[in-house]
Amino acid sequence: MTIPTPTPTPGSQSTLPRPQALPPRVPALVRTFIVAASRSAGNRVSLALTGVVYVFVLIAISSLWMAIAGTGTIAGYDRTMVFWYMAATEIGAIAVPLRLLEKTGNQIGSGEIAAEMVRPISPLLVRLASELGAIAPRLIVCGGLGLIIGLVQFGLPPNGWAAALAVPSLILAVALNIINQHLFASDSFWLREAGSAWFIHQKLLFILGGLLIPFQVLPDTLRTVAWLTPFPLMAYAPARLAAGFVEPWLLLAQAAWILVISLAAGAAFRRGQNHLVRIGG
């Protein structure tokens, strides 16, 4: 489901700084992030719909797995752990626009990105700053709702230290997801469309990322294959921490994959831009 982003009304403007109110010395990428976050926060209808979708999906999926767990456990997770696991995975899934990869790929394939190439800053960095800024208010809304539901239904998370680690892990997971989607979308420099790349990315995230099912439920061989990819760190990592497992190495793994995927995406975009220059498109 794609969350609509309506034009904000005058009465729903965000209190975050407007572009013209920002000091001139604010770095360009920081300015881009703030402006995008301000616009996203101003779209109150969109944020409300995001929250409604998050609550609906969270209740549906967590109820299913809690029913399966019953009074016992499933793959080492009891009912409370299952809820917090699903609450964390769905925050990242709902906060990130569903069709972001396809939209980015279509903009590349149509040549729209050519206008961005004249800027002194990499189009990839500008796009990442903009997307992360736009997603930030959605993360706050979904995170707040998940926390409220969890506290009311189950009380505090299973482990306070693990829950504290889950917050930065969730931010890293979303950042890794966004960068990886841009890496997948870069094939549009040559293929001119991103529908196939979007489909493959979504299915890999659902299965290898442990997005809809607890990661430990997967067969051993599939889990081994999954750890050779960044997908478990986009959903499973913050979920594992939120479920009460103190495993700080997950954040180090996330940071490492962010570096690797960023370098790969940067190289792909540079090659793609050179390709556009050569063909004049």
C-alpha cells in the first residue's frame, strides 16, 4: 500500500525551519534533510494515514504470530518478544515509502536525474538526504504508536539495554534500506525501468530480512545465505534488539554494510551518469 502525500494546508505547516529561515552556512545536505523533514511533518494527513496503516499491520501480523506461539515460544520468542519484534520490523517497513525504489528508477530512466547532475553535490547524496529527512517524521509517528501499544498491552520491553540499542539500530536499518534501494534503482541508467528491481528487492527483504516472520523460523541454509546479504540488517537487527536480545554487534554490522553499499551505490551512480553523458540522455 502506498501512503499518499497530500499538499499541506496552511494550517498544518510544520514548526521546523523553512528553507529561507535556515542560516546560510548550514551545509547543503543538512539543509536538504531539514527541508524534507519539514515538508513531511507538515503533511499531517499523510502522517495520520501512515500511523493508521502501521497500527493495522502491526496488530494483524503480531496477533498471528502470538497465536502461533500460544503460551509457549516460537523459535525462542514468547508472546511479548514476538510483539516487540514485529513492532520494530514494521516501523521501518511502513515508514519507508513502498514504491521508493521504483520511483527513483523511473526518474533515472526518464532522464529526470540529468538536471540534478549539474549540481556540485552528488545527486545520490542529495537524494539520500532528502529521503531520510522525509522519512524521519514517519519513523517518529510509527515508533511512538508502537511504543504506546506495547506499553499498554505488555508493559516495558523485555530488556531495557536491548531496547535502547534498538533505537539507533532502527535508524541504521532505515538508512541501509534507502541506500540499498538506490543501488538497486541504479540499473535504470541502462534498463530505463525499475519495476523488476523493485519486485526483487521487496521479496528479498520480506524473506531474507525477517520482515514478516521471525528470522529464526527460516531454515538454517536460508539463514546462512541471508547473512551474506545486507537484508537481515534492514529489519531483523532492530527487531532482535527490541525483542530483548542484547547483541550490540548488530549495529557494527549495520554500519559496515552501510559503508559497503554506499560505496557500491556511489560507483553505480557515477558510471550511470557517465553513461547518460555519452548517450546524451
